[in-house]
Amino acid sequence: MKINNFEEFKKEFGYIIDNTWYPRVTKICEIKSKPGLYYFYAEAPNFKEATSKKIKAADEGKIIHEIVESFIQRRQIIVPPEYEGIKKAFEEFLRNHSFFSKEDWLEKKTVHFLHRYAGTFDIIGELDGHFSLIDIKTSSSIYEDYRLQTSAYFMALNEEGFFRNDKGRKIPLLKPLEKRYVLRINQKKICERCGAVMKIRKMGSKIEGGDAFCDHRFGEVLGEWELKDFDNVEEDFKAFLGCKTLWEWEYRDYLKEIGYLD
């Protein structure tokens, strides 16, 4: 990422909490090589097109988070027709799992004072009898890299014992988190002739499987969801701290100017 100035770095790469600047979990995790991202750029016609698709994917992610949050908040919203599959996916997830969360547990900041980082988690709640951290993803798969991000939130919440509401006030954690999950939500259509699956994305739909020579006739939009329980949080957290050390080295000049590093 091109950084134009010091103030831009502070804003894009961190949060100010209690008058102290902390780097963001997501920015720290970006230091790790992501082979899947290389394939994404390689398949794009050019860099500009790839960047445009990434922006569309981010916008789509925000809308999907809004739909999920509306369910949790029991808030009525009009789901755009092009996202009807997302609504179906989350409704199916709720039918298959015992789940409870509330507005106070959605998209809140957490900070780890000892290891000096901060981040915004998606959801905490009771899932199948366990007090859990749940991260919503809209990617085509659940990647191992997500272990780093979720371990950072999990450890910050459990070791500090609180998170921040939208006004910055400390909210005590109800009890220690027991599990962490990634819930991947997407939508698809299935060809009625050959069974090919069209993965529907704003950044560009993709057809997988089936007969390459079929004159596809795709059916209605369906929901698609996958829930993964990540174990070994301590091991993943060690890896996250390793990423953080490398990230600090990469941006050491900015971090020294901020006063984060000596």
C-alpha cells in the first residue's frame, strides 16, 4: 500500500484509544504472504481492474454484515433482491444452530495493552452453548490466515476482559470466550442441466464444476454458508505476534515517528 504521509499512516493503520495509538489487527495480518491473492491479481486483466474488484468486494462485505446484523438486532430492513441469497444463507444457519447475540456485542473495538494492538471484532455471542467469537467472511473459502486475525481478537478480549462501545466506554466481557469461529456466507445458483455452481459475487460471478459445454440454465438464488471452529488459539496467537514483529520492522520509520517504537 502506498502511504502518502505520516497522518495517513496513523489513520489507515491504527486506532487512537485513550489518547494512545495502536496498530490494527487487520493491517498487521496483511504482512503475511497470501498466495491466493497472487492468483487473483494474475487472473485480472490489469492491476486497475483487480483493484476495482477488491473495492467492490469490500462494499459487498459491508452490505452482508449489515444484513446479518439486522437479524441479530431484530431490525427490519429491505434486503436488496441481489442479496436475497445472503438472507437465505443466514436464515438456514439459524435453523441449524443455537445462536444468540445482541446489538451490544456487534462490531466493537478491543485492545490488548500488553502486546499493544487493537481491532474491531464482528460478533460475540452464544453459539451451540459456547460463548464465542464469530468472524463473518464473504470469501470463496475459509483460509487458514483467518486464524491469525481471530486469535488476536480472542486473546485481547479474554486477557483484558472488556471491549469498547461506540462511545469508547469499557464494557466488561460477560465471561471468558470459549471458542472462535469463522462464518462464511455467500450466495449461488445451480445449473438445472449439469449441476454447475455459479458463485455470485459483486466483483464478478464464477462458474465451478458441471459441464463446460453445457448451455447453462441456472435456477433461483440460493444461500451458501460454512461454519468453521478454529482450535489451538495459543499457537495461532504466537504466529500473529510473529507477524506483528515483522510488521513493526517493515514500518519502523513511521512507528518511531509516532512514538510506538523507540
